[in-house]
Amino acid sequence: MANLYRIPVETAPKAGLASRGCAMFAAMARFDRRLLWVLPLLVLCTARADDASPLAIKGYDPVAYFTLQRATPGVAQFEYQWDEHRWQFKTAQHRELFKADPVRYAPQFAAFCAVALSRGEVREANPEYWLISDGKLYLFGKDLGPDLFRQNLKVNIEHANQNRALLPAKR
């Protein structure tokens, strides 16, 4: 490719930029035309990468905590875009339940540990560790999280809600 810029003026076409002594630009124009078919692919790939919303709760199905009483990975086939995230579900029925009332099924502190937040810390949660209390889903970073949170449930919920401002802003 380095030799593209060393084309003598006399070998470049005698029209356009080359006629003004810009052999380098004429060579680049010829080079660009050969690769024009790549440009749409590059634009498409770049746009998809920039516009792709992050996956919510590591792809776990938020409705399954309520209906199956267990952490259940969702599948891309049953995906729904809400609150700047992609949510995945085990079944189409779970997706429809979520669409009808996403606030009911979404975790209280997004994908962050409720215990850590009650202590003024921000830690990523593991969707395998969870608790439903008063119809609300809480996620935790460690397996002992649900038990710790339950020990003083009302105060922990209150503290976590007071510390909600510590959570990162949505993108």
C-alpha cells in the first residue's frame, strides 16, 4: 500500500485531481473505488456495535424468579428492549408478562447487589443469588446476600433506596 502514494503524475489519469498535479489523491480515489463495497459493511458493523444495548442481568429471565422461583437464563430468541437494556426470557409468555409490567419484574437496583448498596457500596450482582420480598426482586453479589439482607429487611431496603443515587447513570 505504501507504493500507492508514489505514483508519478504522468502515470495518473489526466483528468480531475491528477491534472492539477495531485497524483496521490487520484491514486487514493482509484483505491477507494475498489473498496467501495466494504464501506456499507463497515458502517453497518460500527452502527450495530455503537447502538447495541447492554444485556440486562447477564441474560437471566426476570419473570422466571416469580413464576419458576429460580434463576433461569433467558434466550436471545425471546428478547425485549426496555430501559436502555436488552432483556432475555426463557419463553415468549415470560416476555409478554414483562412487556405488560416491566417495573413489576425488573430487579430493584438493576444488576447491582442490594446488600452492598445498603452499605453505601456499588457491586455487581450475580443473578444466581436473589430474593423476592413484598413482590420485589433483589439481586446479590454472593450466596450469603439474601440471608444478610433478610436479617434486617426493612432497614436494608431503606438504606439501599437512600443510596440509589450511587448507582451509575444509564448510558
